[in-house]
Amino acid sequence: MMNSNNSIESCKSFLDGKVSTYASLQNIPNILSSLETEQTIIKEKVDNLLSDSVKGKFRRKTLEVINDIDNLEKRRAVRHAELIKHIASSSSLTSKLSPLISRVNTLEKSKDYLTLLLQINNLYTAALSFLNLSETNNKEDNNPQTAQNNNNNNESTHHPSLSPLFQLVEHQNKINVALSSTHSGGIKNLKSVVDAMIKDVAEKLGVKIKENYKKSLDGIGWPQPISKAVSEASLLKFRSCFNQLLFFQLSLKNNGIVDILKNIMTTPTSTRDSLWVLDLLLEPLAIRFFFHFSGKQPTARVDKPEWPLHHVRKLIQDNSPFLISIVQPLIEEENLTLYNVKSEFIRGLMIALNAKFRKEMDTILADYSLLLHTIKEFLSFEKNMRSTHGYPIYDSGTDFARVQNHFPSVILVFEENEKVFNKWLDAEIELAMSSFQSIIAHENAWLPYFSENLKDVDNLKPTRSAHQLVDLLEAITERYRYLTVPEHQIEFLTKIQIHILWQYHNTMKLLSGDGLGEIQVKKSSPLDERSGFLGMGLLGFGFGLGGKQKASVSFSWSGNTGWNSEQISHCCYLINSVNYFVYILKDWGDQMLFLELHTLMGQKANVEKTGTVFDELISAFKVLRTALSEMLEDVIFTCFSSHSNVYFKRKKLWMGGFGTEEISPDICEPLLLLKEQIEVTEKNISSGRFFKFWKSLAQRLDNFVFKQVVSGLHHFGKGGNSQFSRDMKALFLIFRPFTDHPENFFKTTKELSIVL
């Protein structure tokens, strides 16, 4: 089909070239004649090519090629037969060589096994030889020069005597790798042999190195405090043995075999992460501690917890120079720069203390007085450890699990058991409430804490109860500051401190009596229901947070002509107390401890906490402060307004004045009362609150005067306006001690005087 199409296209192209116009159609006969001639010539050429001679030549060539192919096939058949014969003859040789090759492989493996076993045995022998050599070296070390040389040699070669052991460990690792890919019985047996050798060598070396280290401690006089009289040779020997034992432990740990010496190196103060050099340093101290403070020794008295605590405190104090100047540098030589020797030393002694007090806890809990005494001594000791000796404490930037487990505190014996902790918390609650009751029941509880001669000591002018209550709450904070369980800290905060603050708030509210009226304080989460104090009576104040009882001790706010100086002073004292706690609680709320506890409380409640833990209390105290301030202002203002009624109603004043009199007689008494009451207020209220007080009072007086003059429809006669101006200037002068331009706070009255 393709050839037919091509032919048609060729024919078409040919005709298009020969017959392009209508006139050229006459040439078609000539074109046909020319084509027939060409066809004849081509046919003759093809016939010549297909002649017999050409065909015969092609046939001969073809036959020759066929013959060559047949010959090659025959040769191939011969070679194939020869190859089959050769293969048949060589298979018997291969079957004979296979067993020999297998035996050679077995012999090579046996040779490698025996060579490895010989190497392991040589290393084992070399490791054990150190034990014999060390005996000789110990005798030579008594010579100072020999000790110096040995010390330098150990430092330069970095404990070559331990090298065979760690080469055995390398072989052990290779065997473990090989065993993971095959389960050959021979490898398993070899592994058992190597494991036993390593255990044996490590234990014997550990015993010997431990023995040498203990002898070096004896040489420097340990466990007595190290004196400056210790010989240089003894110190050199100690440093050498210290370095060797430390390097030995770290190397075993790096190779993952440190646990095989667990039984040998365990001491009463050991933990998983502790260093043997420190554990053995602490061992004789722990033994002496348990001898003196356990059993039936006269010093092992349960009622004297301060004795073991003082003993430990003295050990730390006496040995700190040695630990810091000699031991710490040796630790840092091994790049353990974050390892604090003194803290680890205290940790070991803490473990001994905790072990003692755990055994005595039932006896301590059974005696309330002993419980309080023990807690007091514990907290004093704990504070000394943290502040004086830098013993680690849990905070937001510390690994809590590490601090709790690796750096235990003596107070931990009260935290690790919930029943014991609750017993302690109950005792703390009872003690705190007793102290609170004593504070607010004191006869001078609501008088200024600082005498008038010391008024510059504290501008807030707190009352005795406010100042002492802050001291009490701060003391409570210090009692739980070093607890390692934050949830326990929250218990102290909510069940003691916040509860007492609410009690104090309500005490002052009740002390205000009828003068204050009803103060609405929004309290979204009353702590009393949670802490179990609802309805607990306070000394002299029989009320609960939700009760309606009146305080049995309260101030009298009644008076026919206003308040006297004593009543004003008492109101100022209450304002100072409330204001003092607003200031104190704001400061506490920004402290890191309370911020962290506030955040944790939010996490426990699954809510996002904002602000501070004291915000609710601060708001309540502010509301109470505002109400008391307004009450004081109302009383003083009412006193002035009632006594000045006669003045503002006299017609004579407005029509002509009183002639030569400087100040109107009717306004003298109100001004004197006002001046006296303001002076009493200034004397007894805090400076910050007084500043706000007198400005607010001045504004009310300004509005009052304007209202009286305008609403009275007074018509001023000749001289009346001048008299009014003189009287008002007398009013302004009362506020002159507080500002250079008091008239600026009586703008309405001042303008009224000018207009008149």
C-alpha cells in the first residue's frame, strides 16, 4: 500500500513537470514514445545481469559458504566432546580437595581462636602481675623521692597498669559483636571465659586500688580534719591513689562494666552516680556518725536532733578547706568541672542524717513538742546548708529529679511520706494560727509598731499586728522555701499564708464596726472550705470567713459631734494596716517563688494563670482601704459642714461683715476643728495615703463652700465680699503645710471670692 502511494505521487510529479499547460497536452504522444524507449534499454540491462554465467558464479559462492559452515559445526562437536570428558575427569579431583580445604579452614580458625585465647591469657596475667608489683611499690613509696617519681610517672603514663584490663574489655566487645552474627558454641565459651577474667581482674584491682587509697587517707590523718602539718610525701601519695581510683571508675563506666564492682565499692553513702573517691572519703565519717547517733549511745537521743545536725555542720566546716583546695582540683583534672566536691560531701552526710531520722520518725510524730522542735532544727540546718555552703536547691532551672534524688535534703524525711508530711503540715497550721491569734489579741495590736520618734523608719507606719504578721508570714515562707516538692509548697501557701491573710482582712473589717457599713469583696475561691478552718474562732474575734458575728474587740465610731482624736487615730491605724498589706503583697507577688507556685497552680487546674497569686487578696485589701479612707474623710467633712452651718446662714456676714474682725467668729470653731482633725490624721496615717486624703478632702470642701454660697442665694453687701475672702483664706491656710499654693486646690472658692 505504501509502494502504490509512492508510485502515484511520482507519476503525478512527472506529469506536473511535462504537462503544465493545456497546449502541452499535444506532447503526450512524444512523452509516451520516449518512456517506451527507456523501458527497452533497462530491460536489456537486466537480462544481461541475469545471464547463466552470473547465476552460476553466485551458486558456487553459496555452496562454498555452506561447506565452511558444516566444517565449523563438526569442529564444535569435537571440542564439546573433549570438554565433557575433561569435566568428568576433574570432578573426582574436586571431591578429593574439598575435605582438605575444610580442614585448612578449621585449622586457621583454631589457630585464630588459640591466638586470641593466648592474647587474652597474657592480658589476664599482665593485669594480675600489677597486684604483685604494687606490693613492692607500696614499700618504696615510703621514700619521699620515690613517691615523687612514682607520682610523676603515673601522671605521664596515665595508669598503664590498668591497660591490660581495658584491652580485655576491647576483646570482650569484639566477641559480643561476633556472637551477634553467629551462635557458635566456641564463641559462647570464649565469652564466658573473658567475662570471668574481666570480673576477676576488676574485682582484684578494685580491692587493691581501694586498699591503697584507704592507706593514703590514713597517711594524711583522715578522718580527722587535715592540718597543714601533713607531710608532702603523704599528700603526694594521696593524690596518686586518688587519681588512680578516679581514673579506674571513670574507665569502667566508659566501658560499661562499672556495675561489676558494685558490691566492693558500696558504702553507707553510695548512690548510683557518686564517685568512689568521695564515697570512701565519707565512709569512716558515716561509720562514726552511726556509732555516736544510733543505738543506745548517750549521744543518740531522739529528743536532741540538734546534736547530729551540729555534728554534721562541724564536719562540713572543718573539712571544707581540704575539699576545696586539694580534692576539687584533682576532680577537675579529669574534666569533671561541673562536679562540686563540697556539695557531694554534704550529700553523703545528708544520706546518713536521713537514715537516722527515718528510723526515729514514729517517735518524733508521736510527740507534738518534739515534732515542732525537730522541724525547727531541720529548717535552721537546711537554711545554713543552702545559704552558707551553697548546697543545691530545686528551682525552675534545675533538673528536679536529679536534685531530689542525688542531692537530698534533711527535710526530705518529712516529704517522702504523705502521711508524715500531713502530720507536719497540721503542726505548722496549728502553730501559725496560734501565733496569729496572739498577734491580733495583743493589747497594742492596733497601735503603731514604730514609736513617734522613729516615724522616719517606715513611711507606711504599720501597726504592731501588721508588722508582726508580715514577719510571721515571711517566717512561714522560709519554712517551706527549701521543700523539694512544689505541691507541698502550695499546701503551705494556700492552707496557712493565704488563709491567715483572709482572716486578718476580715478582722479589720469587723473592727471597723458599724462605721464602715457593708463592704462587698468578691472572693471567688474561699480557702477556708479547702483548708478546714471554717468557723475557727480567733482569740477575741469569734468569727469565720462566712459568718456575720461582730468582733468582740472593736473601736467605737459613734459621736454626737464627730470623732475625737483617738477615734481618728484608730481609723488611721486600720488604714495603715490595710495599706501596708497592699504594698507587701504586691512585692511578694513579684518574687520568683510565688510566681512559680502561681504558674504551677494554674497548670494543676488546667487553666492559664495571669497576674500573681495574691491578686485576689490585694483587691480585697484595696476595697477595704478605700472604704476606710472614705469613712475618715466623711467624718471630718461632716464635722466641718455641720459646725459651719451657722456661718453660712448669718445674714450679717453677707451684708456688711464684722468691721475690724479678721475672721468671722462663726467660722473659727469649724476651722479649728478641721485643722486639729487634719493634723491628727497627718500624724497617724502613712504619708502616701495622707497626700491622697487631703487632696480629696480639699475638693469636697471646695464644692461644699460653693454650694452653700450659691444655693443660699446670699446677697453680699459692702464689706461682705472682703470678709468672705478673709475667711476662705483662713481655710486655705489649713492646707498650707502640705502645699505652697493651697488655693489651687480650692479653685471654685477662689474664683467665687474674686467674682464677689
